[in-house]
Amino acid sequence: MSPLDHDEHRSLETTDDAPQDAAPVAREPARKDAPGQDSPGETHGKDVPRPPSRRLAFLVAIPLLLLVGWGAFTHWRQSSNATDTLHQAQASVPDVHLASVKRTADVSATQLPGQTVAFDSADLYARATGYIGQRLVDIGSRVHKGDLLLKIAAPDLDQQLTQAQAQLGQMQAQLEEAKTSLQQAASNSKLAGINSKRSNILSSEGWDTTENRDNLATSAEVSTKSVQSAQAGIGVAVANVRAQQATVDRLVALTGFENVVAPFDGVITQRDVDVGTLVQSDTVSGTALLHIDRNDILRTQVYVPQSQFAGIHDGLPAHVSVPELPGQVFRAVVSRSSDSLAQNSRSLLVEVDIDNREGKLQSGLFVDVSFDVKRASPQVVIPDAALIFDAAGLHVAVVGKDDKVEMRPVSIARDTGTEAELRDGLDGGEKVIVNPPTDLAAGQKVHVVPDQPAEGSGGKNAAG
């Protein structure tokens, strides 16, 4: 080894043994013309870069290995917990309550809202122009058919009637005069005819002149025409009398409207005039006087939806109840219906008549009407608490003989709020779970709790 190589080797050993955190020693760049400078083509050991330290690689690898191991352990623990939970759920036997599926009766109780209206109702208007002279009733007055309610003072109308009656008398007198004229013309015609015949006989025997015979014949013809004219005058007089009689009858009818009477038995429910009020008889802007309702029989109007109209018919018994009269039920029957469903609501207007001679009800009440409608086909009934609605649809949990759960899809025909009438899905006699657990699954074994209520009071369950 040359002295130069020996010095370089010592320099490298000193550098390796020095602490790594020591500051590097600043070196002066070698001069190109310094003695012993190597040529550009030669490579010296002090210019080669040092490899990375093994201690640094080890410090980086250990945290990475720990992080990967912790992630694998966490995933294994979560999977294990999920598997244990699944096994526990499959192996658990929950306590459940059961209810029997009942078949419905042949008659279905259908309750619908309705309202009472008067059997007969009328607004009374003025048909005579004048002033209210007397008012004999007020709101709440009970009247009978033909009772005087109001008296209208109409002096102008009374004078028109008097004038028309006087003109009628004149025309009747003219008719009598025409009749007398007819009788006179008939007599003159008869006499003229006799004279004409006599003249013809005398003229043929030479005792009378031809001129006189012709004059008498002409006079007889004129008399006959006078009779015809008198008969026509009587016809005109009769027609005038009839026309005037019609005018008198019309005015008599109008004056009859001065006395406003009750059209039927009922009660006055509205009064629009008082003594001294001016009323008009115009057919368009006539004055409303009174409103009267007949309430010894009340109509109860009910709109039956399309789903329940099939069993409604005339004579069907009904029961009417009023929320403000608890404990009182009024018997009634279906009396009539519109026989056509409304296009906008698809409902049938049904009227039920109620005997209200005791006056316990009034028109305009909101009531509940119950019908006993005969079913077209039998159905089954379950409590609402047994229904399950989830992503699979509507179904119920049925428990078999081995106490295992079977999920059966169902469809509802009608829901009363506490019970559901099913259209299909069950046959009757099955045992369904009331208030089933949300995690209940098909095929799961359950433990039936004895001596518990058959029906739950809860609502529908949403499992899942």
C-alpha cells in the first residue's frame, strides 16, 4: 500500500467512526493544478454515495407490520361477533302472544257519517205586491197545513179585481142583450116567411101582384140573415164574458195570495219580513217571506262508497246515533237512493227516514248511521296488531304445530281500526302472532305465552 492509499484509508475509518450527528467538515475544493491530482478519467473512493442505513429500514417496517396486524385482528373480531350474533338469533326462542283467526259473520256492521234534513222544506215568496199587514208567526212557530201565516195588504190589487168584476157584469149584460136581439130577429124572420108564403099563394091565384110577392120573399131572406147575425153577436158576447171571467179569476187568485198559508205541517225556521215591509210579486226578484220545514219525519242523507254499496237496498234496517246524545239510538230504514254513483266521489246517495214525532232530533245534525249489510262472501278477521308491513309487503306470522313461524302474505278488504278483515291469505282457525318482534324470521322457533289476551292493542308493526 502506497502512502497515499494509506492516508485515504485512515480518512475513511475516521469518517465511519465519527458520530452521525456531527457537522460535516468543510473542505476546500482541490485545485486542479495541485500536486498529485488525478486525471478526470480516474474515480476515487471518497466520491461514491453511501448505502441507506439498515436501522432506518427496520424502524419503518415495524409500524407497518403492527398496523396491518391490527387491521386483520379488528376484521376477524367483527366477523366473529356477527357470526355469534347470528347464531344467537337463530338459537333464541322469543316469547310471543297468539290470537286465533276468526271467520266473519254473514252480516257486516257498516258505520258511515251522515246528516239530517227536513222531510219537506219550502221557501215562501210573495205573489202579491203590497205591504205586510199582519204577521201571525215567528221562528220556531209550529203550524199546520192551511194555517194563516201572513196577510199582505194590496189595495191596488183589490181595486183591479173590483174593476174586472164590474166589466164582467157589463159583458154579461151585453150577452143577455144579444140573446134578446136573436129572439126578436127569429120572430121577424118567422113572420116574414109566413107573409112570403101567403103572397106566393095569392099571386098564383091572381089575387096579389108579382111585385108584392117578390118584396115579401126578399124581406124573408133579410130576416133570415138578421137571425144569423144575432147568433154571431151572441158568440162574440159569450167569448168576451169568458175572457173577462178569466181576468177576474186571475185577480181572485192573486188576491188569494194576500193570505200566506202553511203548505204543510211543520215549523217556521226563518223569517225575512215584518209588519210594514214592502214585498214584490216579481217572479225574478220576488221577496222571500218565510222558510218552513217538516220535521216529524227526518231524512238522513248518507254517501255510501263504492266498496260498500252492493249490500244497500230499500228497506234495509239502519241505526242512527248522535254524538251529542250518548246512549240513544234511533231505528230507521233505508227509504230511497239515487240509484247512481256520483262521478266525482264514486259514492251512492242513500236516504234513511227517521220517525221524529217526539221531536228529539232537528234537521242539519251530523249523525252516524250503521247498516247491517249482508256479505257477498265470508272473510276472516285478525287484530291489527298482528299485521307486519316491511320490504316484503303485508303479511302475518303464523305459528304451526311445531311452534315454528311461517310468514303468509295477506290482503285487507276492510280495516275498522282495531281489526282487519282479510280478503285472502288465511282460511280461519290459524294462530297468528300479536305484536311480533321486529327481528322475527320465517322458520324461527317461538315460545307461546299462555293465558294472555287474544288481541293486542298496539298498531301495525314495521319489521325491518
